[in-house]
Amino acid sequence: MREEKKIKCPIFQSKNEEIEGVTKAINEAENIERKALLAERLIKEAEDLLSCEYFDEKRADCKICHYIADLRKKTANLILKAKELKTEKPRRSRSATLRGR
């Protein structure tokens, strides 16, 4: 069995608990509107980690923290894009436009 390594940073640990809670809520949300609201919150939490004043590019924990936060932010942005695509008005096809429909 592989030993799980943890990031030894109290800021990450605190934020990660919040992020995991928001992620769980996104997964359980039943509609895209609710998922998008939660995704906005996830982006804020991820950005807090990405802008950490204690970031040190020489520390492995910091690099891993940024990598995880960046993935979470990208995931949240995908949810927002999905909402945007779902709520767009359907476009008429080019052939229907040409036929005057």
C-alpha cells in the first residue's frame, strides 16, 4: 500500500478542507445553476491559494499546492463554461437561415 503524503502547510490544510467541501457540494448539486454558484466559490478559494504570500518556489509543498489549486480553478472554470453553453439561445442552423426560417 502506498503512503499518502500530506502538504505540511496550515494554510493549505485549512483551505483544502473548504475546497473539498465545495467540490463535494458541486458533485452533489442537481442543476448547472447551483454547480456554477459553487464553482465561483471554488475559484475564489483556489485563487486564495494561488496568491499565497508565503509561496516559495523552492518548496515542494508550495509547488504541489499551486498545482492542485490551479487544477481546481480550471475545473471550476469548465463548470462555468458548461453553464454558459447550456443557457445560450440555440442558434439556427446555417441552412435554416438561408431558407429564411
